[in-house]
Amino acid sequence: MAPLEIIIVGGGIAGLAAAIALRKGHRQITILEQSPISQEIGATISLQPNASKIVEGQWGLSTALQEMGSMVDDAFEVYDLDGIRQMRIPLATKEKYGAERMMYHRADLHQVLRERATSPSFPGRPTNLRVSSRVVSCDCEKGIVRLASGEILTADLVIGADGIKSVIRKSVLGKEIIASPTGLSAYRMMIPVEELEKNPDFARVINPRKSCTTMVVGRDRRLIMGPARSGSIYGVVALVPDENMEESSANTSWTTTGDHGKMLSSFADFPVWAQTPLRLAEKVGLWQLRDLNPLSTWCRGRGILIGDAAHAMLPTQGQGASQAIEDAEALGAFFDQFESGTDSVVEINRDIFECRYDRATTIQAYSRQAAKPATEEGDKKAKMNPAEFMDYNCSYSGALDWKMRHVATMI
Ligand SMILES: Cc1cc2nc3c(=O)[nH]c(=O)nc-3n(C[C@H](O)[C@H](O)[C@H](O)COP(=O)(O)OP(=O)(O)OC[C@H]3O[C@@H](n4cnc5c(N)ncnc54)[C@H](O)[C@@H]3O)c2cc1C
């Protein structure tokens, strides 16, 4: 049988992870990325044990990530505005879930994934990463992709890893589905830790080199913070209700540059110590948080959606990228059957969708639930308590194991 030809639309975390998982033998993998260079933003990102197990263990990227300053996230701590710690949940997850919860700089994770997908030093043909290649449409039945340049490419398998504003989603579903605003926006910034340490007000309450995620909770706004790059920088997400952002609904960009002054006035009620990282931020990004309602399907013919294109979710469980990595692992596991000639691409895509849908959709619902009271829409699936959900999220050993334990019993 001829080796599989694969086009992946989108070179974000989902697309690169899919290339790694599928890289095998003579398979020919091309990633089409619209941006000219890596656009990964300056922010921290955490991978939960269910995904760090795949990235650091199965794909062997632990050393490369360590060299970039990856950190184990030891605990989740919550402070009130008086600077009193209200809660500390130890996260030592290795014993229970087989891997740690990890914190990275997003650009570092992206770079390590890109290297693993494209370098000739690993088994299988290196992925061909084509930048400045924006896809405008796809015929999923035939596996035909059209670029903005007019170029037309074909493949056995087309993976839509093109994020929350996916073009491939329209080709799979036959109609446009736009992610809905959730009432929350996030300012994002990174501050050098040595600058924070010069401010005794802040350092008296929080040690920014400590390997943990810290949340400072106000009435309807909060700060979520954590270190990256071996504790040299501190990533801060400042969550505010949308109306404070005064974002025009006509604004088509959901990630923009944030207004520093507006951010400071949004947090004017916070005490001086808690405002310190906001004051010190030199560059502020702004992210309007949107998510998708569960789609009716993720696949059509030779096309399949993964990552945010399939199930964009709120960041409240820190599972968005982790679910994208689970999708990628599932592609690798299920397409192992392809070369044996027993199943077609269309059948394998359907199997992957059936295996992944319930889990990703449940986590999506719970992420929405955890954002309340800012969003009110709930879901039966989300009515577990946080400990139950942690178990659900993190007890994962790959798609085939999941299929055996869950999907097979549903039939
Ligand atoms: C505030 C916030 C905090 C978060 N924190 C975490 C966290 O700690 N842990 C976690 O697991 N997740 C987190 N997430 C979620 C996580 O960032 C996303 O789930 C993840 O980045 C999705 O990856 P993706 O590759 O599917 O999409 P994207 O990262 O959006 O990548 C899509 C790629 O496709 C490209 N593209 C788009 N359209 C086209 C086209 N037409 N042609 C070619 N290329 C195209 C884009 O340029 C981009 O490179 C957070 C999200 C937010 C909003």
C-alpha cells in the first residue's frame, strides 16, 4: 500500500502534535500555516498529566523541554485581596496519574514540538512545514485543499488544526459555526521575576519563583499567575468581564493588544501588592474568551477537525492544548491500522471522532461550568465536583485504552 499523504492545516500546538503522532515510515506530512513565522504569544501554558504523559513520555520530549526551563507545577494556591492564602491544593500528580502537571513558556513548547515534527534526526520522514500558506477552502470528500495563492493540493487525509476560527470546520459541517463570546476577557502579560522581587509589597505575599499556580480572587475579576523558564519570568492572566474591555462586537480579532491604562483601571479596586505585576507589564495582550458549543461531527470523508477547531473550550481547566494533544495521539494510534489495509481513511476518521467526542465534549462543558458565574449556561455532564473532574481529566492512557474502557462499553 502507498504511504499515506497527509495535509495538516494549521501549525499551532494541535497541528504540530498531529505531525509528531503521525510521523512514521514513508508517510508524507505537510503542514500549511498561514502566518510567516511562529506567532506563539508570550504567555505560560500548562499541560495536565493526561497530555504531559504523551508529550514528555511517549514522544520523548522531556529533556528538550527541560533545557528550555520547563517546570513541574507543584500546587494551586488561592489568595484573597488581603493577601491571605485561602487554599493550597498540592498537585503532585505523578503517583496518581503517571505524569506531572507541567508549565512551559508557550513559545518554548511550540519550538520543541516543531523541532520534533520537522527535524531529520527522528524516525520517519520529516514534516514539511510551509509557512505563509493560508488555506481558504477544502473539499473533504476528495481531500483537496485550496490556498489563498490559488495553489491546489491533494492528500489522503486532511486534518483541520486551524484553531477557533477554523476554515476547515465549515468544509466539514457544510455551514459556518462561530465560537460564542463567554462574557470574559483575559489580559495576558509576562514580567521578569527580578522586577517583581524589587517590589516588597508583592514579594511579601507571593514568591514568584515558586513552582505553583497562584490565583488572586476579587469579586468578578481574578489574576492567575505562574512562573516559566526556570522561574525567570512570571506569566499573568488577568480575567475581567467583557464589558470592562469595551470591545466592539465589530472587532473581528479576538486577540489584540491590550490597553495598559484600561487594564489598570479595571483592577483599581485591587490592593497595591496585587496590582504590582499589572503595573510592571510592558506588553499587554488581550484575549476575548470564546468557546464552541459541541459540534454535530468533527469529520467528513477524508477531513477531520482537531484541537480548538473541533472543541474550543474555556481555559478554566487548563485543558485546551491538552485535549489537542490527546486528539493528536488518537490520530497516531488509529492510523497505525491504515497501512495494514483493513480500514479506509474515512472509516478511521469516524472511529477517531467516536472515540474522542464524548471525552472532549465533557471537558468542554466542565470548563464552561467552572467559569460561572460569568457564564450561566450549564450542562448535566458538568455537575461533577472538582476532585471527580480532576480524576476524569487526568486518568488517561491514550485513545486505544480509552476506547477499550469507555467506547466499547457504550455499544
Ligand atoms: C487565556 C487562555 C489561557 C490558556 N491556557 C491554557 C493552558 O494553560 N493549558 C492548556 O492546555 N490550554 C490553554 N489554553 C487553550 C490553548 O491555548 C488552546 O486550546 C490551544 O492553543 C489550541 O491549539 P490549536 O493548535 O488547536 O489552535 P491554535 O493555537 O489557534 O493554532 C491554529 C493555527 O492554525 C493557523 N491557521 C488558522 N487558520 C488557518 C488557515 N486558514 N490556513 C493556514 N493556517 C491557519 C493559525 O495561524 C495557528 O497557527 C488557553 C487559552 C486561553 C484563551
